[in-house]
Amino acid sequence: MKRLLIRPGAIGDCILCFPAMEALRAEYTEVWVPSAVASLVHFADQVRSIASTGLDLFGLPDIEAPPGLENRLREFDEIVSWYGAKRPEFREAIAGLGVPARFLNALPDSPGIHAADFFAMQVGAPVPAVPHIAVPPVPNASFWLHPFSGSKKKNWPYERFELLARRLSAKAPLEWAESHAGHRFPDLNELARHLAGARAYVGNDSGITHLAAATGVPTVALFGSTDPQVWSPRGARVTVLKANDLAGITVDEVLEAVMKLDSSA
């Protein structure tokens, strides 16, 4: 059985889908994902970025399929895709290849069900589903902070991060996970290795926070209006602090949460 898994989306969405994707492993498994996520997929025989495949053009009217794409897709015995659920022309083009395909919703549509469980249930995988990214850690015994996210409204006030940094740095070395690709780290897998060797991590509702949780590092996630019942990071040691107005979360609360999780404290 040769199976192709196609998973678009933001970093956090993809990480929450990893347990479902791992449950679909076949004799040969190929995974197509966004380029930023590709280095984190350790459970496939081959990984390609969606952009490199030309998939975005497949099925569009009056546009010829990228060279070799159709033949490549025909090589698989099954395609499971979280891509194209809302693109009928794409689904029709896949159907025209004669390859069995399943198209799944890329976002949960069941209220109150965690996204990781929703994706797992789509494919009959066990729940609760907990992503785990196993990487050789880079020991550093540092506290790590990530003060950004994909949306400003998801960000705890930056000056609070600065205050927290000063207080944490009195206890142990401190690092900022501000740049995850092309600057401090060549890819997310390298960042994951540093996070896996950290003492604890604090971050906003972001893909990097999902990454930290999945490595097993003690993680404090700061949530505003997003529902953590659906979108919280999952891991062995995760604490979620929530306030609809993120300014309502104090530095003392975050520091206390870190110290409770920190086995070195």
C-alpha cells in the first residue's frame, strides 16, 4: 500500500493533525505539507512541500497540470487529503485520475471537541490524541519565551514578556524563540531540538507553542479569545492560562505556572 497524505494549514493546525496522520502510515507513506512544517514530519518515507508539487494549480480551469504531477499522483494506492475539501474542481481532477481518495475537513466543525481529537476521529485513530515530536534535545536548561503569534490579538502584552524575562533570568539562562526559520534556526526541527532541551517554555496561542508542547518541554500557553477546549496545545506538561483580554493575565500568574511545571525549581 502506497498512501499519500496531504495536509495544508498553519503550523499549529498541522501539528495537531500529526497523530491522525501517523495512524495512517502504510507500507510506503508520503506526506505533502506546508514548507515550514516539512522538517517536523518524521513518520513518513518521503516529505514534500505542497508548494513544490504544484498542487495549488491542479484542477484549475484552463490551466495545465504541472509536468509530472498527474503521473506522480497515479502512483499511489490511496490519497488522504485535508486539502481540497472546499475545492470541487480539485476533487474532480483527483477523481479523474482513478485513485481512491478521501477528502477531510481541515478545521474542526464539532463544538467542544479538541482539534487533535477531531482529526484523529476522522481517520479512526485513538483519542485523546497527543502530538509527540521526538527529537534529540540540545540541552540548555534555559527558560524559553516566544512573544509572537500569527495575530496581534493573540499576543500577551510584550512588556509583560519583558518583565517575565527579567524575573526568570534571575533563576536560569533565558532564550527568545523569536525567529524559527532562516535566522536563528534553519528550520522548525532545529528549534524543536532546542526546545526539547529547555527548562520551560512560555508562549502565546501560536504554532511555536504547539511545537514546544509536542517536544515535551513544560509549556505555559497564554490564550485570549480562542477556545482552548478546541485549540490548546497538547503535551505531557502543559498549563493554559486564559483571559478574553490577555492583559488580564499577570506576570505573577505566569511565573507561578512556570514554577509549578518546572521540575528544576
